[in-house]
Amino acid sequence: GAGVSQSPRYKVAKRGQDVALRCDPISGHVSLFWYQQALGQGPEFLTYFQNEAQLDKSGLPSDRFFAERPEGSVSTLKIQRTQQEDSAVYLCASSLRRVNTEAFFGQGTRLTVV
Amino acid sequence: AQSVTQLDSHVSVSEGTPVLLRCNYSSSYSPSLFWYVQHPNKGLQLLLKYTSAATLVKGINGFEAEFKKSETSFHLTKPSAHMSDAAEYFCVVSDGRGGQNFVFGPGTRLSVLP
């Protein structure tokens, strides 16, 4: 597609439920990022892939969060045993290279944990 | 480590008057700098970027920004505000070294009054 695509756009989960958020980056983009954006805040880094390699996961808030990009294209962010503080918009971005190129963002998945 | 400060959480201007959104950064390396805009319920859109070429950068919708290394600043300006400019604006720094490739500032909400 022409841009970064994320699905679902909206997700309501009951506390304790597992969720999986999908990101389709722009074709050919090497780098892929996940960010978490709480209401009224700027995006906070979660994790970064270069092709299929997860080079940095220092922003993942707990071991309940897991991300993968097995074939170097589509990525999935999984949250296990969701809690209310996980409610946020999860943004995916991709960029052509690692250095000095802009990131293109998807519209995000709004996760609400009830 | 790199970081971004946006000095104003909220800026309000009248339609047709100039816009100034301030950004200061910290980076150990020669950074790339970006401004992104986020309209309500929309994805992040790149306004402009600085990547060590000309220090005065022109972007979309009449916005521009000037990179001043001595002041570690990258302020965003527009000569004449339009109602459609009302949105959240994020300054972003990247030094391209590692996983946290794009570090966001906290954002500035721009209101445009008729």
C-alpha cells in the first residue's frame, strides 16, 4: 500500500485479555518502530526493528509486551494480560533507512482496556 | 542521550497572525530534526526535516524552521496562521545511532482563533 497500515484501528479489551496489534509498513522500508501515545502526551518509544532483527526493545514497559517482525515486513505487537494502564494509542512507523530519514506513521490502534 | 524540549504546551494565535512554536534539543551527535503535525484522530504527518543541509528548511503548508546549532534550537514558524493549522505539533530529534531513532518532544497544541 501507499502508507503504513495498522489494524485494528480500535480495540476494546477486558482487563486480563491478550491483544495483538498489526502493522504493515511501507514496502521496502528497513526500519520499523512501535510507539505508545497516552492521551495528551507525545509518543513514547517502545521498540525498533531493522529488517527482522529487534535491535532495541528498551522501551517496552514490561514483559507483558512482546513484538515481532519475523520476515522483515509485517510486525505484530502483542500485549498479554492487559491492564488499564495499557490504554493508549499504539503507533507504528517505518523508514527507508536507519539514518537521517523521516519516519512514516500509521494512524495507530487505539486500545481501551476496561 | 538525545532529548527534546518544547517550551510551550499550548499556543494560541489569531487567524492571519504569525505562528512560532519553540523547540530545543539535546544530542551528542549531529542530529536530524523533524516537525510532525497531528490533527485530531489523524496520524502523524511530516511537516519538514533538517538533515545537515540548509539550515533554513521549508515544509508543507507554508511552515518553515531554522536549525541553530549554537542555540540548539529548531523553532517552527509560519507567517500567517490558518484555521486548519489548529493541531498538535511535535518536534523530533534523531541522531541515527541506535534504536531510539526518533525521540519526540511533549508536543505543543496550537489553537487558531477566528
